[in-house]
Amino acid sequence: MTRGNATRCAAIDVATGVEVVVVGPPSAIETQLKAVALRKLRARIARGG
């Protein structure tokens, strides 16, 4: 979702309910933001949620 000068992308693990959010520039490509959000989610789950 783009809002003003930022684009927000959230990733949620269905099994655990853990959610992470990535904020980037509006010029960022959607697949890049999704990839970063997924990496961040995997890292959070690996740390124990």
C-alpha cells in the first residue's frame, strides 16, 4: 500500500499469527518489498516469534 512518500508491505505467518511490516520508498518494486518482508518474517520466526 502506498501512502504519501512510503510504501508498506506486511507479511503474516498463518500458523503463528506473527506479523512483520516493511516500509520502503514508493519507487520500490513490489516483489522486492515482498521478498524483504518474507525474509524478515522468517528471521522473526527463527528467533522464536
